[in-house]
Amino acid sequence: MPSMLRCGSRQLRSYTLIITEKPDAANRIASALDAEGKAKKKSEQGVPFYTAKRGRDIVVVPALGHLYTVAGIKRGGRSFPVFDFRWVPRYLAERGESRIRTWIKVISKLAENADKFIDACDYDIEGSIIGYSILKYACNNKENAALRMRYSTLSKEELEKSYTEPLSSLDFALIEAGLTRHEVDWLYGINLSRALTTAVKNYSGRYATLSTGRVQGPTLKFLEIREKRIKCFVPTPYWNIKAKIKVGRRVLEAEYENNPVEIKAEAEAIIDSCQGRDGKTEKVEMKTFQQMPPFPFDLGSLQIEAYRLFRYKPIFTSRIAQHLYLAALISYPRTSSQKLPPEIGYKA
């Protein structure tokens, strides 16, 4: 990569470098921030980035999700417990991630001539870790000098506001929470998985890799408890009594006030006592109430409703929500918030 970027015929000698979480977000942010709405897409070794002009030059480069991860200092081996770890590029810890090396190299080159850094990754724990680790490791320890764009939608108005009114620093409390979670996950996973694998080998004499972790282990235990309860459940029969009642030309359905009935003979006796008889209306109540609109979806309630209505799997619903977010049609989906941000135009 040349030491100087070019924007048309101009060389970019200094610029603001904005880090985003994904390529689609980089494209939308660059287009929103460019004064003419015409950000230019460029590519280096297959890594896309965008240049824009808004008072000064801006370069927007995306990550590919997490570029860094937790790994042991000593590689290999099956001994445990292991407590020594560090954050490393993913290509050093995971197979099949060779393009991460190129991605980090390009970001590092783009950082060389930048004099201002902004983290514009998603404003949640994972997004905060992604931006922080890139600024620290790929941008030569710029995490303490960087500003933070905070937004919940990718609408032009909100992106412009989050750029002109950024947070003065990264959210280090959120970052620390995320780093701790990843590190604890690694400690649980590596040590308990090795312990299980060793136990199986010592018991059976055969080697079989078993995995568990901070979330996986308890979740499997909950599933085991639930499965045992299902298999041990003895259903109790009961009966609900309903009647179709003709009132004038209308046919109404009524329910027995003491439903359910647990004794079949009692239910049959109640039915026999009502057959062919006229009913008497003892009381009529009428109520007027205001039907309030339902709360907006958060991701969990959206996934539940999508499965109930369409049998969509949660991961499929999550992908749809992510596409809608990147198209600036909904707010950031991976949150428990049920507020509708005013920046999205809801009127058709």
C-alpha cells in the first residue's frame, strides 16, 4: 500500500480514521458523512474501505467482526489447569482465518497517516471489544486517544450527529466487562474441556475430545433436568365444559364457571342437567377501555413472535433483523431496549 492515500487527484496526508464493525456499516457511515453523499469505495488486497470529505478527509474501514481473540501463551499440550493467556490476532488462534492477517495489515497501514481516530463499531459489549482491540493492537495503542460514535440506527441524521457530537473516549467500563467475559469463557472452556477429555481417557482407555464451557455446561445440565421432568411427568386428565347458546339469531359460546372438571362422571352429570333447558340471563356487564399499543419488539420478543407465527428459527430472525438494521429501517437489534428512536422515519 502506498504511504499516501489518494482521493481523486488529491493525496491524503492526514485524515480521520473511523473503525466500523462490518463492511455494510462502513459504506453507510461513509455515505452519510460525505458532504456530497458520494463516498468513494477503495480496496487494498481485497480489504474494502471508503474515503469521504466533511470539512476534512475521512477514511472509514470495516472490521470482520472480531479480529482478535484470547489464546494461551503456550500452544498445544493437554495439561490443566491453564491460567496464562493473551489477546492475539484470530489467525494465530483459529484455523481458516488467514485473511484476518491481511485485514489487520491494511488497517495498520491506514492508521499510519491518520491523526484522529473514531470507534464507530456497534455500541454494545462485543462492538466495544472489536473497536478497542483494533485501536490497541492494529493502530499502535490509539485506544486512549480515540473518540466514540454512539448511535442506535444507521439513518443519515443520527450518523451525522454521532460524528459531530462523539463521546470524548471509549466506554472502558463496557470494554472491561467484555474482555472479562471473553477471558473467563476461555479459562472455563480450556480447563474444563481438558479435564473432561482426560477423565474419559482414564476411564475408558480411549481418547475422545469433549468440550464444555461457562455457558455450555450449565445449559446442558438444565436440558438434562428438563428432559427428566418430561419423561417422569404423569398427565392428569380433566374436562372443560362449553355450551353453544342461541340468543335471538346469534349463537354464543359459554364456558362452565368452574372449569376444569377433574372427574369425568361429574362433567357428564353437569352436561346432562343442562341439555334442552332454557338459560336465564342474570347479569349483563359492559365495559369500555382504551386498547394501548403493544410495546415495540426487542430481539428476544421478536424471535419468540416470529417462531410462533412463522416457525422461523431464532438465528434466521436475527439475520433478518440485522439486514433491516444495516438498511437503516430499524434500530440496533441486539439490545433489550423497547424504545423507538425518533431518527427513523416511521410515517410512510
